Amino acid sequence: MHELPVTQSILEVVLRHARMNGVSRVHAINLAVGKLSDLEDEWIQQYFDYLSKGTLAEGAKLNIERIPVVFRCTSCRTDFEVDVRKMKDILCPECGKKDFTLVSGREYYIKDMEAQ
Amino acid sequence: MDEIRLIEIKEDILSDNAALASSLRERLKEKKTYLLNLMSSPGAGKTSLIIRTIQGLKDRFRIGVLEADIDSIVDSEKVAAQGARAVQLKTGGFCHLDAAMVNAGLAAFDLSDFDLIIIENVGNLVCPAEFDTGSIRNAMILSVPEGDDKPLKYPLMFSVCSVLLVNKTDYLGLSDFDMQALKERVKKLNPEIRIIEVSCKTGEGIDAWTKWLSDEISEFIKQV
């Protein structure tokens, strides 16, 4: 639902970096988005195509790397990936305890862009 | 023609919003105004909780409310009837508030005259979780009729809040809501979160909530 303002923000950041680097054309933009976020790849691309018309980034392809949700066991420090949408009775695969901290899954950033 | 090169960006997608949110937080610290961002799905009890909060804390703190509503002033009228200052932000079809909208809404308040301003965010468990509003803390309400499985569907929301209010506990006997399962699911996503069971209808648990909030505000004012 919030893909439009998010896409607008991606475009603004990309255009700012394009100006800073004297870029004439942006071909691809690589994003890292944690699996805790609900962003739909298809919508992001559609909105981007619409918003970027007439800019240096027109036609650029958005590649989204989905960063898995990883928990770290508080007791034995083991890191392991979980599917939060099926989160029921998660136990540490090493020691069987169930106190964790979140290591990754909330990422929301632009890694880099391919440009000329 | 220039060769294609890889240019490192490494910047938050919502960096403009994050920057605006941080500068708003700095201003709030200067003015000693505690801004609380209250989120939930529609009908979970945001307005009822705000009214209970005003009733419980109005003798100790000067309270304002920033109401986000699709297109009505029903909520702000209810809040104003409690004697608190309410400002209505008509959000139209917007699904969330961002720092720019909150900043615009706060222009209607003289921050020096308020100890606590509560943002009643748009009723939605998805979008508001992504946008830093500039508030000091995020709070959310989950009501018993919504079910104990919500952390599985909206994990981000549960992970960005400092406090979770489980409202409508007066419905507990009437449903298969499993409080223990809910707490375990939430604590996995967010071990630091404080969970308080309340009923805005009967008033149960409201004291624990207003105590949490008033301790927070006192601590905030002391620190800045």
C-alpha cells in the first residue's frame, strides 16, 4: 500500500547520487529489503517506471535482494533463519532454548546502482 | 560512450524521512515534549485508549492529540470533549503518516505548552510500521477479537514498538485468544517490548498503562 511514497524516495536518493557522480543514465538499482517488510517487487517496479519517466533513471531495473529473518539464540549465540509467518514453537536448533534476538530481516536500503 | 559502472549508494530507502524524523526528535527534546506514535488496525481502540489516557494523566501533564483520519473529525471531537487540544490531519486515502505530515500537524501546537502529544496514526498494521514519524516512542494496540496470530502476519509492526497494549480483555472469556501464545510470539520478534493487558471498556489495566507512560515522560524530561 505504501509502495508509492517508498518508490518516490528510492528515485530521489538515486537521482541525488547520479548527480553527485556525473551519471548520464541509470540502468539498474540494487536494493536490500528484509523479509519483515511487505514490499511487492512488481508494484515497486511499476511505480518506478511511472515516476522515473523523463529522468536519468527512466527504464532502470530494480533488483531486490530479500534479506532473510535471522534470530540469534541468547544462550548459545547460534544464528539461524526463521520463517516468521510460520513462527510457532521456534527453538534454537543447537541448544533447544527459546530466547532470541533479531539479527537481520529489517533491512531497507539501496545498495548500489549500475550506471554510465 | 562511458562504460557502465557500479556506484555504491548504501543509503536507507527512506533516508529523507529518517533525517526529517531525527530533526523533529531533536526539536522535541529541546522543547521537552514527549511524542507518542500510537498505531493499530481500525477499531482496535486507539481513540478509546487516548480518552482513557487523557482522563488518567491530564492533571499531571499538558496533553495534545494529533489525529490522522481518512476523512472525518469524529475522533478529534471526542478527544476535544475531554479537554485536550486535538488537531485533525485529514489524510485522505493515505495509509500512514510520515515525518513530514507529523511535522506539518505539529505546527498547530506551540510545543512549549505540551508535555505529551499523542499521534493517532492511520488504522493499519502494515504501512505505519515502515515510516519513522519522529516520535520518541512507538506504541501499538492489538485487540483480543483480532486474534493472537497477528505477530505472524504483521511482524514488522510488533518489532518497531516499545509497548504493546492488548485491548478488549473483557472479550477474553468469549474467544479462543491465547494470551500466552501471543506474548511468546511478540517477545521473539521484540524481546524488549512491554506488554500491558487493558480494557478501555472496564478500565482494567489502564493504571498500569498510564504508569508506564508517565514514567516514560518523566524520564524523558529528566534526561533532556
